[in-house]
Amino acid sequence: KNQVEQSPQSLIILEGKNCTLQCNYTVSPFSNLRWYKQDTGRGPVSLTIMTFSENTKSNGRYTATLDADTKQSSLHITASQLSDSASYICVVTRMDSNYQLIWGAGTKLIIKP
Amino acid sequence: NAGVMQNPRHLVRRRGQEARLRCSPMKGHSHVYWYRQLPEEGLKFMVYLQKENIIDESGMPKERFSAEFPKEGPSILRIQQVVRGDSAAYFCASSLPLTVMNTEAFFGQGTRLTVV
């Protein structure tokens, strides 16, 4: 079954600390994996995309990793800021006759001052 | 270039009424996706449409829900005879045709439906 599972479900950390969010998937055939950030009450916005051949990609304080062998991805946030408080959603694109986006349930991150 | 526009932003309906949610995709985008998000939950896929064509409606409830994306005009998500459990945020996204090189969907701000 094509699924994307994220952990933890929610996370609270202090401002300035680092954190890592996990994404495991069983989607096949795999095309790419994307991390979205969803601020409360708003639509998700893409942070980064990882293709099969990419292991690491950074976008400012966000660094995503992908292990296509174990079908795992992580999103590492460095030196967290209050504005990082949001839900982070992992989305895997399944490559078949019609490309299909398979969504994780997200990790709710709360940054406390 | 305006982003994905959804309206209304907030919609209140009484039980048994109909709700019509509109989504205008980004200019040049021919693919539209609808998602539902219950409070404190993740996005759940509902339906994927191209112009005048439903590609995948595997996430749509079998009854009361329908979606269309006509040749002209916005995509419409229609919920007939709404019930309290339909209260949620409904997000629309649009994209160019998905290819190996392009799989990004751009989201609107959502419509928050409240059924009273």
C-alpha cells in the first residue's frame, strides 16, 4: 500500500534549538519527495524537493535528507525561530500513468520562546 | 501572476444546505486538486481534476460530494445536504501537468466550512 508516515506527530522545542522530523514511505514507483510547510490557517508551501539521486538538500536553515534504499527522509531545522512554528508535511510523488501525490499527516512543530 | 484563489474564505451552512467552494488555479495551470483538513489533522486527498475531466476521485466520499473543473471558469467542489462532520478546511491546489521534472502543487488559502 502506498503510504507516507511522519513522526513525531507533534514536537515542542525552545527557540534556538535544532530539531529533526522524520518521514518514512512505502510509495512505489517513487518519483520524488517534497517537504511542505503549512502555517496555521494557510495553504502549504514547498520547502524542498528530493529526487532519487539526491541525498541532501538545504534551504537556509532547513536541510532535507533522503535515503532511497531505506525509504526514509528527514527534515532538520537549525537554530529554530518562532516563525518555524507550523506543520511540516512530507509528500511523495508516485510515478505511474498519472502522477499521484501521496501526503503524510504532518508533524506539528511548536517553537517556544 | 496571482496565486491559487479560493472563495469564499469562510462559509457557514446549516445542516441540509448545499456548500459550493470555488477554486481558480494559477494562470496556465490545467490541473486542480482538492484536499480536506479536519481540525488538528493532516491533509486528506479528495479529487484530482484536469479541465473537463476527473483523473482520480478515490478520496471523495461516495455520496453528497462532487467536483468539476469546466473548460471555462473555476473548479467547484460541491457538497450537498451538509452535515456537521463536513466542517473542515478545504484546500485547493493547482499545477502544470505533473512530469518527472515538475511535481509541485501550489495551494490556495483554503475555505473554512462550518456547518451549524
